[in-house]
Amino acid sequence: MSKAADSLHGKVVVITGAASGIGAATAVELHRRGALLVLVDCDAEPLAQIASKCGRDALSYVADVTSMEAMDAMVASALARFGRIDIVWANAGVAAFGPLAYTDPGAWRRCVDVNVFGVFNTVRAALPAVQAQRGYVAISASVSSFAHPPVMSAYAASKAAVEAMGNSWRLELHSHGVALGVIHAGWVSTPLVTEGALHPAFVRLRATMPGPMNKETSPEIVARAIADGMTCRARRIWVPGWLRILYGLRSLLHTRVFERELIRAAPEIEALYLEGLRAEGPLASTFGPRERERTLARLAAGADH
């Protein structure tokens, strides 16, 4: 085992959004490196499938990160099982898609609830245990935290908030011996991106982006980068690495020159969204299939009560 892998051996790592995408891939990678895992997601069946790949010691915990009480209970379960938490990664996230005038308000709010308050709840609940270990906090932002495309205002706003929270928390936690890393990933071949491709308007949006900015990275490559970042307690994790250059140019991204192609495409993107809205309804137009099913289930549960 290499030194990089060995440094995570025996570490207790909490991962939210662990049932799919980069959360699932990173869970498998961390297990390979000897970490002890607390896997959290709101989807029980796929979570159990990932947990089965992560050893008999892995703790699988079904919870919605938007509930502070649920996150407190999850941390209590993790401590009961392992006695400590060395790393917490607030990774759970959803995407909402649609123009301001037409997007479903509840869907917009849900995106912010999961991506912002979910991060806060996860880190806040785990923080005393992580501080006790002088551990590491990771939070998932995105290239969308500094590059803000049209019809993705909820996602961009939520990820910008995550980056800002991380920058603030890093300063607060330094004196407590806790390091914090913000993860900035571009397009990753995950269900979130695959479901986005079901929207013709989303496809048109991606067509505005030049080749390197439109290229997808596999979850396994992202997982290795995140595991390496946890190993060295990185301040920022870039996937792909060249995104750090784009980040350095962020002040230029919303100037007239750089926005020209997006402005030209925006009316067509809106027209395609409206076609979907008429055919499928607001939830189907704004959310991918998984989050739409979760929303309908929540609404049904609320009606039952």
C-alpha cells in the first residue's frame, strides 16, 4: 500500500450523497484505501448496494440532509459505531433547471435547501467530532460556483453559497486544527448529468461551451482526485485540474465578450424549456427523474398526514 493510500487507512469518513455519482465512486475508492465509511443518502436501495461494496464495517444511513435532526441522529449513529469521525464530506446535491419566469418555485427552493442547508446541517452536526480529531471537512461546490449559466440559477446560486461558506469556515476552523477543502468539479458522467441530457434545453446549453469545458470526467477519476485531496488536506480540489486556471479568470467570465454566446443561445434554450413544460409539466421540466420521484413521494407523504 502506498503512503498516500495508507494515510486514509482506518480513518472514519462520513459521505452524504453516497448512493450514486461521485459520492458512490469515492466511497469505493476510500474503502480500497482502508477508510471506514459512514454512507448517507435519501435513496435506501442504491445506498445499500454501494454499502455492500465497501466492506462489512460500512455504516449505511438513510436520511435527508435538509433535516438537522436527521443529521444529528446520523452523527450519533456514526459515533456509536466507530467512536470518532475524522473526515466529513458534505456532498449531497440536486440540480434544478429553468428560466426565472417559468421554473417551479418549489423546485428552485428544494435545490437551495439540499445544496446549501444540507451542507450546513451535515458539517454542523459532525463538527464537534471532527474537531476532536483535528480532522478534515470537504464540501462540494462546482465550476458553477463561479461560472453561472442561464436557466441554472438555483444550482449556480447554491454552489456559489457553498464556496463562500467554505472560505469562511476555513478561516474559523484553522485554529481548531481542522482543515477544509472545497471541491470544484466540471462535467462528471453521473446521473445528475445524464438526467440533464433528457432536457433538450440542457443539451442546447451545453452546446454553447467550447470543447474542453464540455468534456466529461469519469466518476472514478474524480474519486481518486478527491481521495488524494483528503489525504493531503487540500484547500481546493480541482477536477479536471485545469479548472484552477478558469477560476483565476473568473472575473472575466461574466463580461460581454464571454457571455456573448450564452446571450445568443438563451432565447432558444427558453423556447425548448417551454416545449418541455407544456408536454411534461413543471416538475418534469425542472427536475431530473430521480428528484421528481422524491418530490412526488414527499408530497404524497404530506397529503397522508
